[in-house]
Amino acid sequence: MIEIKSLCIELPGFAVQDIDLSIQDGEFFILLGPTGAGKTLMLEAIAGIVPITSGRIEVRGRDITDLPPEHRGISIMYQDYALFPHLSVVENIVYGLRYHKIDQNKSKAWVDRLIGQLGLQPLINRSIHRLSGGEKQRISLARALAVNPYVLLLDEPLSALDPNFREEIREVLKKLHQEVGITFLMVTHDFSEALFLGERTAVLNYGKIEQTGPISEVFQRPMSPFVAEFVGMKNVFPAKFEDTTALVDDKTLRLNTSPPSHMRYVAIRPEDIIITKEKIAENGLNVFRGMVLGITNRGLYYEISIKAGKTIFTAMLSKTDLFEMRISETKDICVAFKSSAIHVF
């Protein structure tokens, strides 16, 4: 559906380099990465807003690299809505139709369907000035889809919303994608959004793709230290391997199997680390004694940093567990994790 081949975009002080990406027809694809990775720049290049230095972009087998934006069959929706303040809701929604040669009866039926699916019927004659963020985002979504594009590009559509509206629009996006069957390509730096909405992802780091694949695979089996930390592994360590053991600083970790010779790192998700004040029998576990260095409130859970010898492990505890265990800084603690919880790359 979307084929990006050897894409390069060079700007002063920054470049997107050698991007190869294939996105299937009707897929909900997520472009992940931190701020400044080049995600929005890629979207704007696909939309035809930003000129590319080299490479090729194809949509449905058609080379659109040199086509103007209005001839690409692509819509883009930005996080700040970009609605016209002097137009009503319905006028905003149908604004783009004037630039596309679309059968009026078919376009009206399609717009009416979108208005119904997005719950906008009570709002269509209103000014946009007194609408909520969630309502504005749904209107912006309807406007982007009104021209019935082959591809909808979404630039951080949830980041400007408060938590309640964010959850609402996330549900709307998922349901709408399933109903309309249009290819969605969404940019975000939030991995939880990617897990909920997407099917596959590409992780971008300073203009280069680090890893591409199903979101669950990227989450569970990252291929680089950057991706591991980005998806929340937290415990990422250089390691030397010998048979079924990994040497990390002054610690020897037992593995399930002997890794290939080119592996250089181990990683453990914080939720896979068990911490207790009592001594734990090994019984197939990697067990170490340590001292609590810090406790950080992350809202729904607490993040606990434990120094065991030269190695600092990060674990997660619920508020209930933290209070019941009465863990505090400088306390001695036991750290344990299964061999199967160790990811090697």
C-alpha cells in the first residue's frame, strides 16, 4: 500500500536517512520515537508538504514522489486541530472537498456517514469556539477523512488532550479505523498508545529506523539498547556471554539457553523483577541482595531502584505492595527474576 524506498530528507543540522518502509493496505501503522526523531518530518514528506532529498514514495503502486499534496490521495491531521475559526463545524468538515473532484452525492453520503460515526450531528451548525478538545479533535478527524483518502496521517493526535478526552479519542480512532478500512499512519512517542491502537510499528531514532515489526514483538524483543529503553525495559546492561550465563558487571546471570555469538546486551522488564525483604530460595531464579537507592512515584505504581554490587536494577511495585512491605531508601532488599525474563540481543 505505502512503499517508502531509500527516503532521505536533509535539513540544516538534521537529516532523515535511508528510510525503507512498507505499510499494508488498511493497516493501522505506528511511527514511534522520541521528540526530535524526525517522525513529523516523515509524515509531511509523505503528504508532500516537505520536499525530499532523494528516494521514492509509492501509494497503491503509484509513484507520488513528485505529485502535489492534493493529488496524492493522502490527508494529514495535526495535534493542534488546525480548524478554521470563522467557519461552522460542518463548513470545516467539508472544506477540503472543494479541491477534489468527487461525485457530490457520494461525497455527501460519505460525510453524513462520518458525522454519524463520530457523533457530530448535534454540533454541525455550531461555531468551533466553545467546543471541547475532544469535540475539536473529532471534527478535525472528520475533515481529514471527508475527501475519502487512501491514507490518513495522524501527527500525535492525542498529545494535546487531557486524559479523559485522550481516552475518548483513542477509542474513536480504533473503532473508526475498523469501520472505514482506510490505512492509518500515526506518529506518537507514547508506547501505550501504540499498544492500544497499532498493529505494526517502526521505531525512529534521530532520523533512522532502529526496528520495524509487530508491536508485541518490538515490545518483547527489542533489537537495540535504544529500543529496549524506549519500550520500557529499564534494565539494559552490556554483557559478556559464556554458554548459558551472562556476566553483567560483577554479576553472573543464568540464562535459559546459550545465545548466538553476536549478542552484546541483556534486558529485563521492571515488572519482571521480584523484590522482597525476605531471602528467596534460588529455585531457578537469579537472586541478589541489594540496597534501595530511590523510590519514584509514577502515578499508578512506584519505581524502585536497587543497587546490587555494581549493578542498579529497576523494579515496579504497586502502592499497596510498597506500603505493605514498608520499603524505604537505604533498606536492604532481595532482587530476583526468572531466567526466562532475560531478553538477549
